[in-house]
Amino acid sequence: MNESRPATRAGAVAASRTDYASSGHLKAEVRGLNFFYGQRHALKNVELPIPERTVTALIGPSGCGKSTLLRCFNRMHDLYPGNRYEGEIVLQPSGVNILSPAVDPMEMRLRTGMVFQKPNPFPKSIYENVAYGLRLRFVNKRSLLEERVEAALRSAALWDEVKDRLHQSAFKLSGGQQQRLCVARALATGPEILLLDEPTSALDPIATSRIEDMIFTLKEQVTILMVTHNMEQAARVADFTAFMYLGELVERGATSQFFQNPQNELTEKYLTGSFG
Amino acid sequence: MNDVSRLIAYRKRQDWWFQIVGALCTLVGVATLVALIVKLMLDGLPLLMRWRVFLFSNASYMPDESGILMAWVGSLCVMLVTFLTAVPLGVGAAIYLEEYAKKNRFTDLIEVNISNLAGVPSITYGLMALWLFGYLLGLSSSVLVGGLTLSLLILPIIIVATREALRSIPQAIREAAYAAGATKWQTIWYHMLPYSLGGIATGTIIAMSRAVGETAPLIVIGAAGWVSNLPPSPVTSHAPFLNFRWLNADFTVLPIQMFTWTADPDPAFQANAAAAGLVLIVFTLSMNAAAIIVRYRVRQKLKW
Ligand SMILES: Nc1ncnc2c1ncn2[C@@H]1O[C@H](COP(=O)(O)OP(=O)(O)OP(=O)(O)O)[C@@H](O)[C@H]1O
Ligand SMILES: [Mg+2]
């Protein structure tokens, strides 16, 4: 990764960064969340406030539970038997606990958009991949679909590459293009919360920076929770960063403070790379 | 060094021997098949040359004028019933087991049983069908009963093939569908079914090509060796244009027709049997070819 770029971008970002203290509005709040894959205790008493229209980055070593936490927000864990939640994720302003059995997982999935760690396009055309969420909502008017598909592909920095072959199979795209297609698919329905699991892990620096630009633009309307292994990326785009370790949320803070002045010893070790 | 070269020589000899043995094994298989087809052709081709007579006349006591009209129409009708019942039932059961049913001991048991059912001798299905349709439901042998019997026979094959096809769809695709807010049914309808269609189609074709050659279970349920009339036409010239009386008709099928001819004391009928056999082989081979084409096409399109 280019060494000079992150610094300059981070500077630009810092100027417009929302300060947690000044923006009191929370979109969601994770309270005392425990999660179990059968017997396996994967999340331990996680506390995490998520301010509205900001980017919160989750970092931490592989296997610490970042994806697990992300997938609680759209109740993906409900798909498999034996998974169990304890505690709550309270959605604001309604105050509803989205983990409560009374909440239909489908509702949360309709209100969030998710980009998975590994690109998983449908074996359909590029166009149909992006239009899928809209079709599920019974949007069938062609002009509207076309408009939304184009807008989503543009935001995901993919439009120019695919505009001439929208009706070709998505499987013909490269890995990085597929990942951006999945971003476009998640954006097309205008979600309230965007869950991004390492959205740039397969991308080159140029595509990465365009996705980061997208995240930056999008957060004016959407609350974003993203997992990343790239700490410069967290520093560049996130308003808040949280560090997870062995299923626990060790520390969370406004990004600049988090990186410059970590409170926890574990966080510091992780950030300086002198881990384990 | 010497040791190594000796070892290599030894292993090369081993290779050579195995190649010979393998080639011989293959030869036995291929030679039998070729001999079989050549023999059938020698016997049956003269009759097939006059295919208009052979295909469009009923079996009679004159070998030269005996044909397979009743048999192939019967086979077609029976296969139609089999197809229309086995595919929806099999696909439905597979979807239920794969996508809806909770995984527990009971469903494990069902799963094992279904796989085993695919290997049960076909005559057993005849007995079961006789008991179910004949004694319990009081139906006599007819196109409907014949079709349903074969449907029972191939149901496990279709279920297993469909489940395999569903299982080969990566979980990540399901997750993507659900994450967008789809219901189970929407996921199945927009994703699981279309993506497994190739597998379902190949499984179905292979199952049908097995069913078309089945004799034993149909004899058990009392299929006729000879019928005098074609089943009534399923379409009619006046409203409601559909007629279901063909389901009730007496029937015979190609393999049974072959069987009655081979059992005939007049040796001249062996030629008829051979010609009918060729027709049956062409039938099943083209179905298998279709299955291969479908599978190839699907593999081209979907590479998980
Ligand atoms: N389906 C599952 N069943 C049981 N354990 C699981 C399952 N999925 C994940 N785990 C375990 O839960 C822990 C957290 O996994 P998770 O996928 O959330 O990690 P992660 O932080 O996203 O890691 P990475 O950075 O490698 O993606 C891991 O130890 C993992 O082995
Ligand atoms: Mg992960």
C-alpha cells in the first residue's frame, strides 16, 4: 500500500469527522451481547454504541468474532440451528431489541445491507444481481430498476467496467469486480445500516480508494459498520474504531484518539504489531 | 544408483502388466456390448427397414406384419404419467428435506431409507404397487396404475438427484439471498430451483430411461401382453378438449412386447423382439445423451 496516501486522506477525513461527544444520536446500541455457536462462546459481553450516520470500524486478529458480531445485526445466525444470542442490540429511536424473538429476522434483513467477506454474487446477470433486492420488494418498473441499478453500480465504482455487459453472467467478473458487485447489490435497496465485512479485501489500491470514497459519501445517509484488517483503512474512513480480541470488545473510541492514544494495553500491542 | 534403476524397471513392468490386464477387462465389456448390438441389428434391421409397418401396426400372429404400435404408444402414455407424478413429488420432497426439514435423527433415518430405496429390486415395487393400487384402492391394471408404479420406482432417484443438486449450491449464495430479506420460498423459487434445474433434469432423464426399460413391476401389476386398441386420444375435437379416459386403458409397453415375442414358440418372432430391442436401445441412449448434454451445458454456465 502506498505510504503517503493514507496520511493525506486521513487528514482530509479528520476535518469532517463527526465527534461522538457532539452527535448524541445513536443508530444502535449493543448491550451485554453474548453469542454462542452451539457450545462455542463466540462473543463475550460486547458493548458497542453505534452513532447514526457514521462509520464504525471493527478491527482485531483473525477469529476474534468480527464477522460474528456483524452478522448479529441482520440476524444471519438465525439461519442455523443451535446458534444463540444473549443480551441486546437496541435500535434507535424505536428502542426495539433486534435480537428479540419477537422481531422478524426478515425485517432486519430488509433494513440492512450486507457485503460478505467472500464475494457471493448470484449466478445471474450483473443487472439481475443488483436488481434482486428491489425485485424482492416487488419493484418491477423497468425505468426505476434501471435507474437504481445504475446508481448502485456507480456508487460501487463498477459502472464504467460493466455498463456494456450488464446482461452477462456475474460469474464472468474478476474477484474484485464481484466484490464491488456485491457492494452494489447491498446498496441498491437503500439500507439504513450497511454491514461491510472486509469489503476491500480483494481489491487493488485504486478500487479500494474508490470504495472508501463511496463509504465516505454514503455515510451522509447510512450508518455503516465495517470489518477491516487494514488499519490504515480504518484510520482513513472510520469515525469510530473498535478493537476485538477473543470474542471480547476490548476498546472503542473516536478513530483519531483510538490510534494515537489507545487506552488498553492489548489494543496498543495490536496496533504496534507487537502481538502475541 | 543401480538399485534405483532396478526399482524403476520393476515399477515400469508393473505398470505394463496392469495396463494389459486393464485393457483386457475393458475389452470384455466393450466386446460383449458390440456383439449384443450387432446381433440385435442382424436380427432386427430387416424389420426396421420396413419401419412404417413395424412402427404402425399391432402385434399379430404373423411375424412379418407384427409391429410395436401398441407398445410404444403404451410406453409413451405410461412414461407421461410417471413423469407428471414423479417429478413434482420427488422435487417437492427433496426441497422439503434439504431446505425446510430440521436435521435430526428422524430426517437422517428418512435420508438413509431414500438412498436405499433407489437400490431395491424393481419387482418389489411391483408387489407394493399391486397391494397399494390393486387391493387397497381397488384399481385394475391401467396406464394410470402402470405409470404410478414406475413413478414409485424412480421417485428415490429423483429425490436423491435433486438433493445432490441443491446441496452443491454454496451456502454463501443462500446467505446472500436471505441477507437481502428474501423468504424461504423466494430463495427457493428465485435461486435454489433455477440453480439446481440442471441436476434435476439429468436425474429425471436418467430415472426415466430406467423406467422405460422396466418390465417386472408392470408384469406384476398385470400389464397386458397384447392389447387390441390404442388408448383413447387425450385430446378431443369438442369441449373440454381433454379426455382422461386414456388413463384407464389397458396397456402394454415395449419391454413387455419384447418379452412376449421372445417367449413365442414361433422362432420367426425373435426378429421382432430384436427390432423392438433396437428401438428401446435408441430410446434410452438418446435419453442418456440428452442427460449428458444438459449436464455439460449446466457445468458451462455454473462454476461454483
Ligand atoms: N459456524 C460456526 N460454528 C462454530 N464456530 C464458529 C462458526 N463460525 C465462526 N466460528 C468461530 O467463532 C470465532 C469467531 O469467528 P469470526 O468469523 O467472527 O471471526 P472473524 O473475526 O471474522 O475472523 P476473520 O478476520 O478471520 O474473518 C472463531 O473462533 C470461529 O472459529
Ligand atoms: Mg470474518
